[in-house]
Amino acid sequence: MPAKKKVEPAPGGRQAAYSARNRAALLKAGREVLAEIGPTATIEQLAAHAQVSPTTIYKYFENKDLLFLEAIGEAWGAWLMWANEMKATGDRLERTLDSGRKLFWARKTHPQFAEILHNTLAEDPNILIKADQGIGKIVFGEMAKSGVLKSDDFEQRFILWRNLYSGLLTAVFVTEELTPEEANVAFGIGLSVWGVSEAKAKKLISRKLEFAPVQ
């Protein structure tokens, strides 16, 4: 029986894995710095926290702003996965809105992410819009096409909605003008943007939120 040939690692595989680990470590450091200092942190502060030189950071990212944006994007993506982990009953609209509402309670469920929101929203209220990379628009667009939400003037409705949501997050995490419970009520009022009746909106925001365990 012929001996099996040894499978050699793909060229550059070890180096690619090394680079991926370094990049992941820098993004982790970026999230920590965003939570502790915010996007005003200098490249030197970021490098000191990551225990690398600024030159090392520039090997992987063009500048610290792009690193921070990707770090926020990863944090946002991880939070969304957690928010959707519980397989709650309900249609797509109900489940989507449940996820959006859960963010108001991030100080209790995800303290570091809440600090990131506090520090970044104070500098750029549209930061989550950038981190979302258009996924939210796709989801709402699909629901509008299916008739669940008003579809006429979709672009204008979506712009109004995303700014309304960013404003609520700012009121919860930055100015603290609203408690999570008050933001939840305001969230329901804002659903009129999508042609949702007052009665249905009240029903939607009254749904019990199921929070998955936090690792």
C-alpha cells in the first residue's frame, strides 16, 4: 500500500496566520482604547496600549481612524450576533425591532460596548451607520418590498429612521437624557416613519425582550 503523501502547508500560510493574529490583536486593542479614551486617542496611545510601535500599526492599517472604524464594526457585528442569538417567536419585523431595542440596555449586558458607544457617538453620531456598512438598509428594504413597511419614498424614510435611531442612542449613552425604558417608548413613536400605526407600535415595543447569556 503506497504511503500517503505529506500535505505541505500552502505557501505563505504560516505568514498569513501570523498577520491575521496580529491584526486581530490590534483590533482588540482598538476596542479597548475606544472604550477607555475614545476616537480622539492618538496613534501613540493606541500603540502603547497594544505594546507595539506605531510603525507596526501602519503595517496593517492605513491610519488609526480606519482601525477604529473596523474595531467598531467588529464590536457591532458581535453585538448583533448576540442580540439575535435567542430564537424569539414573532415575524421578521418583530425580531428585527427587538434587536434594535436591546441596544438601549447595553450598559447592563455589554459594558465595554456601551463605553465605546458613549465615546464614539459623542464624536460622530453616525458612527454606527458607518460600521453597519449598509446591512440595516438591506434588511429594512426587504421588509418594505414585502409590504411589511411603507415602501414609497424609501430612501427618505430610511434616512429619517437611521438618524432617529442614532439620536436615541446618543440620548441614552452620551447625554443620558433618556433611560432605556424612555428610549424604548420613543423608538415606538418613531415607527410612524414606516407607516406603523400607534396601536401596532405600542404592541411591538411591549414585546418581552429575551436576552441571551453574555460570555
